[in-house]
Amino acid sequence: KKLADSVFERFGKLDILINNSGIRKDNLMALMPEQDWNDVINTNLNGTFLMCQNAITLFMQKRYGRIINITSVGGRSPFPGQANYAASKAGQEALTKALAKELAKKKITVNCVAPGFIDTELISDLPAEQVKEYQKTIPVKRFGKVSEVAHAVCFLAMPESAYITGTTLEVA
């Protein structure tokens, strides 16, 4: 709430919310500490809920807004040891679909961008051998760039994307 209020106070409006939270704490479910489960769910899913909840109030006042949640293809096709991450990202997609239906009448769109493997800090801990194996499964044989995800986000943020809501754009 403080963040939304400070943005509104400083700029006089809030038009676009991009929820780009994401942490991983991979472990097999049987060995996963409850704290690791909670940390991932709290950051990735609960953080998205709280940011949306506070931005929606500002969007509804002007009957305009764009919410773009950065999910992951891992929410649909997880790897072993990623139950917490997959649940959080699948939850973001479900939240997006529900909010899109709630807010469409107010001219507020809610969408997801679901990156695959993007060359970021989030995957920097992967062993080199594993990186090579994953890259073999990608049609372009490389990890994506942050700028490639950013272009997808910009597309959904544009006024011209007003008809698109409740969808997930995969960047993979």
C-alpha cells in the first residue's frame, strides 16, 4: 500500500503494474523445509496478490489500468524439486484469469508473461552441464534475454492491447 500510495503521490497516477517477483528454493518435496515453501509462495504469489490489491483501487478510480504478472513456463511444466515455485507461478496465472474477469468492465486488463529460461540471476546457480542440456530443448538453442521479455511486457502495457486480458504470453 505504501508503494502504490507513494507512486500516486509522486506522479499523480498509476497506469501500469508489473509484478516481477521471483525466487526459487528448489528441493524435493519430501526434503523441502516448510520455510522454503513459505518463502517462495509469499514472495511470488502473495506479493503479487498484495501489489494487485493496492493498485486496483487506483485503477478503478480512473477506469483504466494494466496489470502484467511475470509468471514462468515452470508453472505449467515444472522440473523436479520445484513444487513451491511451480505452485506459486501457476497460482499467479489463476489469479490473473480471475482478476481479468473481475476488472474487464473497468477497462483494466490483467495478463501474464511467462518466460522460459532467461539469462538472469534466478538461474545463475545452474551447473554448466545442466545449462547445455536445457539449451538443447529450446528451439533457438539459447536462453532468452531480459530485453526479449521486456518487449512482450511493453506490448501488453500498450493502450492498443486493450482487448487482450486474462491471457498468458509465453516467451520461450
